[in-house]
Amino acid sequence: MDPSPAISPVAPVALDPESADAIEPAISAPAPTGEARTEAARRLLSLLDTTASADPALADVTMARIFRLRAAAARGQPYLSDDDEEAVDGWVLAEQQAARVSPPLRSRAQRLQQIGEALMGGAPVASGDALLTRTLARIAEHEAVRRDAMRLEPARPQRLARNAASVTNDVINKDCNRSRRRLGRHINKSG
């Protein structure tokens, strides 16, 4: 078995004719040696120089996002991007009206609203007294079921009382017998 990881083939990329003509002399020229080689490498690497600077805060935010996404993926849980979370919050605060969400998040909020409408089947969401009435009815129904489940009704009340009396008599008899034995031992030791 080959221990090296499989490398997927990369499609060849062709240079445009102008770039190919510009690079051809460098390829066909003899390879530089010594100081000339070092200078050629310096010039080649200078092409990678940039005036852009890395913002440490941006790097921190990017790394935090990567770690959070990896952790969520490892747990197998679905997750929202930061922008989607902000769009959800904005949509909720805007009373589920995507048009009232701030412009940078409005397109995400509109997609969220479309998903919500598709899930609800276009039916309007109940509001006000109707919602309150339905909610209270569900709570009352749940409480009735819970109360019925907690009710204890003995099958045979007389048998339960007889069993309780029997257990009590057994305990009293054991205590009496134990006390008699102790008293008998005490008398034997004294006498």
C-alpha cells in the first residue's frame, strides 16, 4: 500500500502568448551560477513583494471563525455563518420584515424570509389574542395530562391497609423479641 496521499490531477494552465514570449528568454538562457543565481532568485522573489499589510485583528477574527466552524463540523451540528446570524437577529428585531433590516444584511434577511414563508406554507402567523388563546389552551392541555399522570389511585385500599398493619406488627414483634433477649442476657449476667 502506498503511504503517500493521493494527489488529484491539476488541469494545465496555459500562458497567454504575450506572457509566453516574455518568459521564453529566461527559460532558454543558461542557468546562472554563484552570485548571478542569487541575484536572479532575489529578482524573482521581488515579484511577490506587496504593499499590503496584514491586520492582526482581521487575522484573529478569521482564525476564530475557522476554529468555530471546525468545532461545529466535528460535532456534526449545523451552524450559521456570522453574517447569517446577524441577518437572523436583524430580521427578528425588524419584526420579521426583511425590508426593515439594515442594507448590508437585507439580501440575507430576504432569503431568510422566503425560507420562512415556504416553511409556513404562506399561512399568516397568528398574532395578538388568537396566539395567546392558543398558547394558553396548549399549556392547560399539557398540565391536565401531567396532573392525570401524577394521580395515584390504589387498586385495593383494604389490602394496602392490611399490609401496612402487618409490616408494623412485624417491626414491633422484632423489637420486642430483641428487647426480651437483651433483658434475658442482662439477667443472666447479673444473677
